[in-house]
Amino acid sequence: SALPKPTVASSAGAGSSTASSSGSSATAQSSGTGAHSGPQLSEAERLMVEQSSLGGNQAEIAQLAQLLLGGGANKLSDVERLILEKALKEQMAVEAALANRLAEAELLKQHSDAAALLQKQSKTALEQKQKEEALLAAQQEAIIQAQLQHEALLKIQQEILAAHKEKEEKEKREKQKLKEQRAAKEKAQASSSQQQIEAALLQKSLLEHSMIQNALLNQAALEKAIQDHNASGSNDKMTQMILEQALFQQANMIQLAIAQLAEEQAARVKEPEVMKEARQDAVPAESSLIDCVKFSVVGQKQPYTVFISSNSLLLMDYHCHLSTEEVYGYLGGKWDPSKLTLHVQSVFPCSLQNSQDQNECSVLQNKIRELITQQDMTVIGWYHSHPTSSPRPSQHDIVCQSVHQQHMRSLDGRIDPCLGVIVSPFRGQSPTSEMQLFCVMHTNDGRPVPMHLEYTCVWDSTISPALATEMQSSGINAEYG
């Protein structure tokens, strides 16, 4: 088969066949003489080779290269072989240039990728830095806000503490003022009560002296009547015996009255050390409680024996447990002067507080006295509570007890006993109530001293219906209070 003609040959016209033939013969001659001398080409053939170009026809180049490398070079003319070699060189140059360009493009791509990566890393680093700066700014802002909030809270706390402190100081001033007012009121009441007590003692002393003077006058009149009867020479023995008996009784009454007065005066003059200590105390505040003095300490016996029924103790304790404020009531029972015994048989609570109107208190007291009298008893004492403090009496309690004792004057001028009771229901952690019984004695200068009284509980077999009704009701709402 014939080789395809180069594209240059087509432009040579009719002379191409001659050139081809000449080339073939030249190639053959050259092959015979040796390849080192190169083919002997005519001017037209050299021009053809120089102007030849396969135009990048890869298929023709590959076919010629196959013939050249496959031993088919003897089939080519010199022109064709030169054209083929030139095409191969051009192709190799193109491929080399292409390889160089590809390498440059690859290098450029690598540089571009590296630059893009570097730019991306720089951008990422910048974004990270911006995020860190934003986070740091947010943290600083949060710290500032936290500091501001802390300062605001501190300011509010200081304002609250200042307000609380001011409130405490105000309450303290008010309490102190109230305490001073109460102390002044108690002092005035104590002074007034002391004056009443001294006036009562003076009145009693005058009454006792007046009674003795009247008895002495009666005795003198009886003596004169006996003398007149004897002087008349009458033999009426009956009249004389009556007069002498009346005189004897009158003399005994006078001696008893004088002995009783002397005993009372001696009791007032005798002032043990314990009473001196109590007397030396000034009028204390209401919160200042005073210890009761036992009769055994001053070398005396308790002047009377006290018996209290268990129902009375129960109702007293129950009433005092109904309120954390002070409550009070009265004791009903009987006094036996012959046996010197005082029996507390019933308790009569009051619902009114100490702050109630004095007129209401008087009405209530009279109502309770009438109720006690209706039950064939007398008022023999009173009680009140110290809810959370000791059952020791205050100065006010002592004054009240002294006034109550003065009101217990009997018709013949004697003063019957009056029992004072203080109950402490909520003091400390004790599961039981504390109770103090006391009366008041006076020193030689008329100052009152609280004296401790012992008592004996008389156990009732059952709870009385009145007590059960009282305890079942809500609070103390009986008809008398």
C-alpha cells in the first residue's frame, strides 16, 4: 500500500509525482551508499520538506512513526522520511512545550491552591481571632455587668440592713420609752398604793386603839356601876354577879386586844435581814421579778394552811394555756378562822385583758363576786399568768396583792387571808407549768415583801360538770366572763 501524501504535496501540483519518484530513487540510492551522507535532494524537494507540515494530524504522524519504527523506512522516500522526522521533532517540541506548559500550569495551580489555602487559613485565623475578640469582649461585658449587679445588690443589701437597723433602733427606742412609761406608771401606782396601804394601816391602828379605848371606857363604866351598887347597900346579888361577870369579860377582851396589837406591832418592828434586802430594793420595772421569802427563813410559821382542789388547779392551768398574753381570774372557797385553814374550792376565770376599761373590770369583778356568793363561797384570792417568764411576782403584782389583802377586811375589823397565785404555762422547755402562791407582809416602815406559801392538793374523784363545760367551750366564755 502507498503512504499517504503529505499535505504539502497537494500544493505542489502535477510535479508531485515526479518528486515522489525522484525521492524514491534518491532514498534507495542513499540506502545503498549509507545513511550518514544523507539524501541528495533537489532544490524543489528541500523546499517541499521545509514547507511541509502535517498540521498536527496525529493519525498521520502515528502512521508514519509506526512505519519508521517498524522497519518500513525503506518504503519511504527521502522527502517523506525527512518530512516525517521534521513532524516528529515538531510533535516532540509541541509535546515538550505542552508538558512545560502543563508543568507550569500545575505549578501555577499548586501556587494558586497554596495561596488559596493560605488565604483561607488567614481568613479562618482572622475569623477565629475576631471570634475570640468578640468572646473576650462579651466576657468583659459580662464581668462588668456582674460587677454592676453585685454593686447594686450590695447597695440594696446595705439599704436593707440600714433600714432593718433603723427599724430595730426605732423599736428599741419605742420599747425603752414604753418601759420608762410603764416604770413611771408603776412607780406612781406603787406610790399611790403605798399611800393607800399606809393610810389603811393607820386607819387600822386608829380603829384598834379606838376599840381598846371604848373597851376601857366600858370597863370603867362597869367598875363605877359595881361601886354604885355596893354603895347603895343593895342585897341584889344577881345584879352584882352580872356586873362583875361583864367586867371580867370586858377586861379579857381588852387584854386580848392589847396582846393582838402588841403582837402586830412586834411583827412590824421585827425586820429580818431578808426583809431588809427586799426593802432596800427600789421600785423595779415590770420585767424585774422578785423572789418570794419563805416564812422559815425569817423564823416564822406560815400563818394559815392552804388546800386547793385538783379541779381548781386544772382549770387555772387550762385557762393560762389559752393565751400567750396575761390572763387572770378569782379564787372561790372558804376561810376557817378557828382552824386557820384556807380552802380553794373553785376557780372563776376572767376573759377581759388587763388593758380593758377599769369600769368594765369593776362590773366583771362584782359579777364574779355575786356568782361566788350564790355558790355559798367567798372570794379568797386571785390568780394571773406569766406566760413565758418566771412565776415570781413583779412589783406591780405585789402592789395588787397588797390592795387585794386590804379589801379582805371582815366586819369586825380583822383582815382575812387573800391568796395570790401566779402560773407560768410556757416557760422554757418544761412540759409542766410552774406555779407560785404568795401573800404580802409589811416591814416596820410599811414596805411590802412577798412571802412564799405552801399548799396541799385535795384530789377530786371526778371532774365536775361545770369544769367539763368550761374546758369544752372555746376559750373562757362563761356567763361571768
